[in-house]
Amino acid sequence: MSFHQQSEPTKYTSETLKSEEMLFNLGPQHPSMHGVLRLEVITDGEIVREVVPHIGYLHRCFEKHAESLNYAQIIPYIDRMDYVASMNSEHIYALGVEKMLGMTEKIPKRVEYIRVLVAELNRIASHFIGIGTYAVDVGATTPFLWLMKEREYVLRLLEWISGSRLLYNYIWIGGLYYDLPLGFEEKCIEYLKHLKPKLDDLENLLINNRIFVSRTANIGVLPLQTAINYGVTGVMLRASGLKWDLRKVDKYSIYEEVDFDIPTGEGKVGTTGDCWDRNFVRFQECKESSKIIEQCLDKLTKEHKRTRDFDPQALVPRRIKPPQTDFYFRGESPKGELGFFFRQNPKHKKGDIPFRLKVRAPSFCNLSVLPYLAQNTLLSDLIAIVGSLDINLGEVDR
């Protein structure tokens, strides 16, 4: 062909237009990847064909540690699983051991109301970080900074109680580390007055924001039957339309004595069970938790007041020796159903150390549905889907 001779234009067909599939890793260095999560992603252009999650190694080894510690010593290790909701994990574990020992009815009411009070405070803090970091995932920085400021109020209250910001070791088997500090109830009531208008601001600033709705509505839709088949629990299950909350279903602790609703996804701006619904349910649960806290404070200041002879550790036995049996207890953590399976072996010489302790971690189970949700979505939507799961890798890689 001479220099001046022009070639004929290329004729594009459906075969030539079809792009080649590409395999690449998303995370853990990506700012929207949680902890050490790595996603092996197969794409066809901008379309995600397949996702394989690799959960990495956080070296928690909780279940193995539990085989060499007595029941009381295990609590600080539980704090390090879902480290943004440690109070909830401690509460469920302590209730499980107490029920296994048959001492549930002996726990003083004041202890139970304090436990629920701090657990619901921690639930709000957990949902704030879940919603706030999700805003960053979909491209908004302001709501994240604003929610971190609001979360700080909760952390200061919990630090006042326990002396720690995240890993509390406050709820003990048979009681508490210590009673509420003097003046805590009044400060908590002040916080609730501060929180109510802030939740309304959050709804306007983020949840109903047009850009946020367009990035999350009809994205990552999880049908109810699929959620049940995958064993999904917590906010993700309720966002798909099922009113299933273990605080209501199993009625453990004093949750039967307080009034609160179970928010569910309704498909208000998109399809029931999408990314928007999951964040909407988390937001609504913050309102319900504030109702529970208000009722607990009312009981603690009127019916179950502090007394000089109140000992929050009165029922803690020196050595916890449960019966030789298999036992399972579950509760509602901010991420979903957190369950502990205890096994005592009659041949095990150390009777105060569990022969086996298995954890049913909600983040681990909820992550299993990601390959289903990510199929045939846009690559940009994959980040929105991962963030909507609100997983904690300390709980996934135990």
C-alpha cells in the first residue's frame, strides 16, 4: 500500500465488539475494601461476571485461644472480633454462659438494664460508622466526618463507664465490671436530647439525598428467599422485608420489657432489599435504639436505683464449671445473629476451660452472599454492594 493510499474502514461486528474477560484483585489496598478483604474479580469491560472473596488473615484465632482460657478470661478476646460493637458481643457471650450455668434468673434487674443500655449505645455507634463509611464508599466525605463526630459522643460515654474507647471488658459473667458512674444517667439523657434532631439531619443530609439515592437504589437487590437460603441475618435480612430480630424473637435479657419496633425494607425509592434499604434500616434502628435507651434510663432512675449494697459482681463464681454438655446461645448484634456454641468434654481435665467454643459470626455468613449480589453488576456498583454489607473482618477472620 502506498503512502497516499487509504485503507478501508474496519467493519465492527458483535464478535469484534465483545471485550475480553479480565481478572484482577480489588483490595485490600483499595480504600473501600474492609480490613484485609481481597476480591478476585472477573470483568467483561465494566460488567462484573464473577467475584470470589478472600478473607485474608487478621491472626485473631479467637476459637483456638478459647481452648486455653477459662470462661472469664475469654471476654477480652470477644471484644476483638467485632471491635466496633464490643458491648453487644460481650452481652451475648455473658448471657450464653449464664444460661448454660442456669443462673439467668439470678441476675439483678439493674445489671440487665445497664447491660441493655450500653449495648444499645454501642449499636448506635456501630451503625454510625457503618453508614458513615458507606457514604465514603459511594463518594461522599461530609456525612462520614459528621457521623464520626456524633459517634464520638457515644464513645466518650462508654469510655466513662469502662475506661476504654473500643475494647471494653465491661460486661462480665454474672454481672458487670462496675456500676454506672455517678451522673452517667443525666449525661445520657442529655445525649438523647442532642441525638434526636441530629438523626433528622442525617435523614436529610444523606439518606434522602438525591445523589445517594441514585447510587444505592435498585443496586445489589437481595430477594428475601435468597437471603434466607444464604443464612443472612440482621439488617441485611430485615432490609429484604422480613421482621426477624432476635431481641423480639428469643426475648432474651429484658428486651421483652421494653417497647421498640423492627424496621424493615419497603422499597420506598427502589426495590426491596437493595443497598438503599439496608442503610435505611440501619438509620431507623438508631431511632429504635434511642427509644430503648430512654426506657432503660427511666427504669434505672425510678425503679432500679443505685444502692450502697449493690454489688455488680456478686454472682461471679470463682471457677466457672458448666455441665458436660453441648450448648448454643444466640443474640442480635448490630451485624446480625451472633451465636456461641460451647462444648464440654468429660475427659477434659480443665473443667473451667471450654473444650470447644465455636462462633457463628454474622459478618462471615453475610459475606457469603456477595458473589450472588455482584453478578452482572457494574464495577462501580460492586463497591456500593460491598459497603452495604457492613462487615467487620475481625469477625470474619477469627
